[in-house]
Amino acid sequence: MASSPDLSSADNTPENPESGSPSDISAASGTAISGERRGRVRLRRAAVMAVPATVVAAGLAILTAQGALGVQFAISGMPFTVTATELNGTGFEQFGGLDNMADGSPNAGDTGGQVLVVTSAIKNATLTKLCQSVDLGGTNLLITAGGGDQKVTASDLTTDSTLLSGDAAFNNIEIGNDASTLNKANAKGPIGVFSQQADTVHIGNLRQTNYATTAGVFRLPGLKLRFSDSGC
């Protein structure tokens, strides 16, 4: 979960074959680019303009117009699970986007190295009994925190998820905002992207499948990191 200043990215700008784009320049200089890979990437970008991503906790469909990176780094492409018995936050935003893997990532498969995600941003958040796990193939790297009197706290928290579920309640929610105009948390999406925001958010029995998390400050009292046969 974590923070991201501006979520727009040049990586997601459609190519203009008549404007001398970077991809045209690299092709002209002799760089080998797979036509099949480029075709897949273009199809993925087109899908972002047409495919709704269902946000389970809010019971809403977010239609993404043009991709926005929820984070400013190349993701590994390995999903990880995050759970908490309770999340409370002030300053909540949510919109759709695309995350990109590093070129040549073995986890890309047939995705073209891109993952369609829902970005959730919270200005200040507290979480009870946080659990995070990633399947390493036969074993899980497991992190737990906030199980005692002190809760996990985070500021400028953003998560890029393909699944978010739980029992949710929002205060003063606005649905249908242009993502470029969001002002409840420290995140914005590209112009023309459907989004929502609220003054506060509460999610009980939170469960997420995430590809990226960032935060300005992340405090984890009672942190334990270990390998386990089972995940969260």
C-alpha cells in the first residue's frame, strides 16, 4: 500500500506514427521490436479504454479511459495478498490504471508486461492485524503487524489491486469524478478517467490482491517477517 505523487505516465501515451515518437526513433535506429509484442501491448491499451474493472468493496464499475501508473517503478509482476480485520482512512480516492513490468520480465506471459489495476489512495490510514504474503512457489513470504494494542499506520498510501473485497462504508462519497481533478488524497489520474473519492473510508475484513503498494510513511508495530507454508 502506498503513495504516489502524479499517477500519469508517458509510458501509457498512445503512439503517434506521424509525430516521430520514441518507438519510431528506436525502430529507425535498428532496435528490434517484436510485432507480436507490440500488438499485444496495443490491444491491452485499447482494453483499458473499454473494459470495466469491478471494485468489489464499493460495488462499482470503474471504466478506465487511458492508463495511469499507480506507482513510479516497474512492478515484478508477482501478485501479493494483503488482509486486515479493519481499515480506517481519511481522504480516499480510487480510479483505474495500468502497471508495467520491466522489459523482458519472465512474469509477463501473454500480457505484454502490463496489468490492469484499480488504484486506491488514502491520505491517512490505520489497519488492524495486517497480513501480507507472496507465493514464492512452494513457500510464502509472510509479514504480519499491528496485532497488539498498536495499529499499523500509513500516510499517502496507495495500492494497485486486481481484487479488493470487504465490508465498506464511505462518508461524503463522490462518484463519477474526472480522475485528474481528485483532491482528497495525494494522487491524481489522467484526464478523462472515471473515478470516485470520499472524505473517509471504513473497510472491515479487507482482502486485496495487489501488484504494488507505496506510502510516504508506513509504521508497522509488532512486525514479523518469516517463511510459511500458507499465506494470508
